[in-house]
Amino acid sequence: MHNPKLLIVDDDEEIRMQMHWALTQDYEVFLAHDRASALHVFQAEQPIVVTLDLGLPPHPRDMDEGFQTLSAILQENATAKVIVITGNEDREYALRAIGQGAYDFFRKPIEIDELKVILRRALHVAQLEQEHRALQQRVGCEAFEAIIGSSPQMQAVFATIRKVAASDVPVLVVGESGTGKELVARALHQQSGRTAAPFVAINCGAIPETLLESELFGHEKGAFTGAHIQRKGKIESAQGGTLFLDEIGELPASLQVKLLRFLQEYQIERIGGREAIPVNVRVVAATNVDLKQAMAAGRFREDLYYRLGVITIPLPPLRERGEDLLLLAHTLLQRYAAESGHKVTGFSRQALSALQSYGWPGNVRELENRIKRAVLMTHGPQVTPADLDLASPYSHYLAPGKGLRDAREAFEKDLIQRALTKHGGNISRTASALGVSRPTLHELVTKYALER
């Protein structure tokens, strides 16, 4: 395996040779002393990482030549990771370089061990971006190209989709809100023999109970007040295709019986109708609640659960998907930058760190929203933590005028609410995760008037 390529651009021959000697064991090192030689080497070798001294000839004190070199390198390859090297007194130049697309900066005198850490980090990010581009090419021809993921958990999801898509057995997709359950349902539809027929989705938790039966099964003219015309329901509208029942755990008990009958007979009757209408559909359901717990509490029928969950596909939360987070972030950034026409080349080092340290309670949907916001808010080529509204995980606890007690209570309230959300409002699991007793958690929920 070849060492990764590194270009060192510095007008000081002694520094160039010192860095070459120190780094040649880990990198294939190329050297340049000015803009012309740097661009010649960069175009010929396409190194993945560059160190750039901004003070280059013929005017090494005004930094202009260094900035022009930075600009030319990024025009040649916007994904290159350029680490600028400046003197201690040149912090404003370093920050300006970051604003123009440099990955990071390093101050003289050069400490090789510290520089090695920065180089390894830059190389890691560059390799993740390369893997992301390769992944896009690899799955581009597949029916689930909207779902990005190289983690073992997501590869297992893709494998299950491939295995069961061609069959007509019902599938239950389970996972937290925002993990992409509808995308999985669409992928199952696209890889099935039903792809030319409709994909019809309905959110069982978003429609009032009084209207949901009509939405699902349709009604005849005059069936009830306001039924001026005959209307097909979602089930009938999906004829020949796929019916996606989102938030199936919210389905009222009366409709659970009727849906179960449909899944047994694949026939429906519209409200106010007497005719049995055969319907040929593939049913995919999804939920973010624990249906086994709902069955134990009497809120969900056991026979319906086993009818819907012939195949169950669990979707992992974003926080458990490892490097998928950065792959998704880069994909979404490219998409929204292209849609908006903004020239955004990537994330700053601080933004990458903020992305990785955040807990993502809203999963992929939250990531999408934050990156869409960042593309609109950023003023430079790189997204910052502030653009993502992730400037500091603690900043909102330390608002002006807040004392330590207020900040502590705000943090405690937020932590408990996030844990409750993660565990679906289950007090026992939340208490266990937080390391407190059930009575203590009940007291805290009451104290802070938290939502379960």
C-alpha cells in the first residue's frame, strides 16, 4: 500500500528538508519553494494534503503570493486539505486563509509531533470524503441511492432490502424519528416488481381518528354528512403498488381490527358501501414506538403486530452509525450547495468536530435541517459550527444573567428530556440510562414539567 501524498510548500530550504526528513516515513513527500513549482507538482501528483507557508517569493512578507497559491490549489481541487503555516504574529492571516478554504493552520516554530497530528486528522477527513464519493458511485445505480451509509448496520439494512423487496410479504420498519423509515419503504417499492404502480403513504398519527377511517378505506357518496362524492381511500389508491403506513403504533384500536381484516383477506369495503373490493398491494409499516410494550399495555393488537412484522427492519439512530455521519453531512452539503448556488466547499475543522460531538436526537432529519440552514447562513467557502447552530453544546446554558444554579437546572432538564425522547418515554429505561431511581426520575419529570 502506497503512502499518501503530501506536498510541502515553503521558501526556506532548511525547513523543507527538515519536514521531508520527519514525514517521509508516513507520506510520499513532494517539495516546492514558490507558487509556480507548487502548482506544477500539485497538478502532476494530486497530493491529498498540502502544507503551505503563506510567505512565498518574490514578496514573502506581504503574504499575497501565498494566498494566490492557496486559491489556485483549491481551484484545481476543492477537496484538497491545505494546512497553512504562519508566524506567531500572523494570526489574522491564518484566519483569513481558513475563511478562504484552508483546512487548518499551524504556527512557527514547527513542532513536528503536533504537525503530525494535524496531518493525520486532515488525511482522515480527506479519506472519508473519498470513501463518500466512491460510495455514491457504487450505489448510484441501486434503488436505494437516497439512503447513504457504509456502516455495518446500514449494510445490513441494504442486504435485507435486496432480499425481501421482490416478495409481497409485509415489512415493519422500526427506528427513532428521523432515521429514514420512509426512505426504506420507498427503496423496497423501487426494487420490487411494483415500481410502475403507485407508492402511497399515510401517517396514521397525523390524521384525527374521525377522519382516518375514511382516509384509509374511502367512502361512498352520502355515507356521512359532507360525503358529497364517492372517494377512494389510500389503500385502494395503492392498487398494484405499495401502501406505506407510517406511525402504525398510533392507529386507533377500532381501525386496528379493520386493518387486520384487510391484511387477512386483501379486500376492503368503503364507508357506507356494501361491495367487497379486492386490493392487491404490498404493505410496509413503520413505527418509532416499542410495539411490544404497546401490546403489553393493551394499546396494540398482537395479531396485527405479527401480520405486519413478517419481516422487521431495524434502523439505527445516527449516533450509532459511526463514520456515516460525515458521509451524510458531505452528501447533504453538496446537494444543498448545488440547489442554492452557494459556493460552499466543505466543513471547517471545528465544524467537523462539532458534528461528531453532537448527539443528534433528531437523527438524519435534524442533520438535513442543520446543513440546509448552514448553506444559507455561511459567508465563506467552509461551514462553521455557528452556521450549523452548534457553536457550543453548553452556550445556551450560559446565557447572560444566568447563575450556576440556573445553568445546572437548564442542563439537567435538557438531559432528562433528551433521554426520555431517546427511550420513547419509558421511565424504567430512562432512569437506568441516567443512573437514577424511578421515583427520582418521576420527581424530576414533574419538577420540570417534561413531555413523556
